[in-house]
Amino acid sequence: MRLPQKKGLFGLSTGYKTHFSAAETVTEGQLESCLRSLESRPQWWTSYSNSRQNSVVICQAARFENEREEIIELHRSIVEGTIKLDHGLQEALKVAATGLSQYKEFLQSVEAMRSKLVVSMEETEIHFQTRLENLILDMGVHVVSILEPVVSTVRNLHGSTASLDKNIANAAEDIKNLRHILKLFEDEGIAWGQQQAVTRQQDALAMSDLVSDVQGDMEKLSGTVTNFDSALEWLAGRFVQILQQEQDISKRLSNLETALSGSQVIAEDLRSAQLGQYELQEHLLTNMRTSQALVDKTTAAAANLQTIVDDTVKRYEEPFNRLCWCTKP
């Protein structure tokens, strides 16, 4: 009986010989050991002959049975390994399918977000255009409403200034005439002396009336200047209103800048989503490469197993045929 030997890959003995012949040299000690091992075998193993001539064939049959058990065990381990590989492939396919479905869902969510962002940007652009047009129209209306009174006031101011110049010129002319008249009166008074006392009194009364008229003209001129001051105050008030409207326009422009900043934030969110999509694509490609490598390794292992099985069948085919030939009656 053979001693237990060290097992190799897939349960094969490391010291196993691929070919053996019926004329293999067997020592007497080996035959005795083989015969003693036959005592534990069934009766039909010893029913052939008790002669030592058939001991070699019987020992070869025992060896063949042991090797057949090894082949059966090897086949069982191959089947179990194949089942495990099949389970691994199924798991890899499930993982790949799950990753693909998640990637499709991510693409759909990104596309929906992109569509919403495009619609939002279009609505925002339309809203901004509408607000800007309304703002321009309001500014035009306010400017026109401001300029019309200003122009009218300036025209009135020019008219008042022209009237004031005319009044001043008339007053100067009146004063010049008055001086001339006074000069005449003075000459006449000196010339006529006392003889024209009554006439001088009349002239004095006339001169008093003229002075009253001049004072009245001066009061009118003062009233005109007061009206001019009032017009200037009103114009200053209108300029204050213009400044307030400019401040309102500045606030609207600030709100417009805030809305544009919000659009920039939305654009940054879209960029972050695109980066996440790129990372998910890289992860999916890595999983697919890993699955492909596992499939390649499984295919190579299956090919190696098939080669080993073919070699094993070829290795035991000839001894089995010889054993069958030897056991024929």
C-alpha cells in the first residue's frame, strides 16, 4: 500500500507519475504491504486468485481506485470553484447594473436640474429686461417731468431778468432825466431867484410826485427781485427731488446687482453638479474595469481547469484500458 503523499494543486499528488506499465518493478516488501491492505477490502477483491502472479494487477487496481477517488475529489473542487466563480460573476454583474442605473438616475437628475436652470435663467433674463425697460421708461418720464418745469422756470427766469433789466434801464433813464430836470430847475431857480418862488413851489410839488413815482418803481423792482429769489428756491427744491430720484435709481441698480449675484451662485451650483457627474463617471469606469478584469481572470481560470481535466483524462485513460484488459477472463 502506498504511503500518503503531499497533495498538490487541486488535490493531485506531487509525486504522481503520469505513465506506468504492467512490468513495473515491485519489491517483495511492497507486495506484502499491498496484500495486507487487501485484507480490508471486500471479498471480491481477493476472489480472483491467491497467487502472487496477480498481485501486481491487484495493486495497480487499488492504486487506480485511489486515484479515481482523487479525480472525483478534484472534480468536486472544480465544480465548487466554478460555482463560486459564477456567484462572483453574478454579484459583479449586479453591482455593475446597480451602478449603471444609479448613473442613469444621476444623468436624469442633472438634466432636469439643467433644464430648470435654463428656464430660470431665461425667466430671470426676461424679468431683468422688463425691469430695465420699465426703469428706463420711468427715468425718461421723471426726467421729462423734471426738465419741463425747469425749462419753464428758466424761461420765466429769463423773462423776469429781461423785464428786470428793462425796468432798471427805465429807472436809470428816469434818474438821468430827473437829474437833468433838477439841473434845469436849479439853473432856473438861480436865474429867476425870488421872482420864481411860486413857480419853484409848484416845481417842488411836481418833483415830490416824481420822487414818489420813482419810489414806487423801486418797490416794484424789489418785488421782482423777491419773486426771482422765490423762483431760485423752487428750483433748488426741484434739484433736491432729482437727487432723491437718483438715489431710488441707485437702489434699483443695487437690487439688480443682487439678482445677478444670485445667478452666479446658480451657475456655481451647476458647475459643482458637473464635477460630481465627472467623478461618478470615473468611479463607474473603475468598477467596469474591475469587473472586466474579474471576468478575464475567471475565463483564464476556467480555461486552465479545462486543460487540467483534459490532461487528467488522458493521463488515466491508458491505465484504465490496461486494467480492463487484464481483468478480462
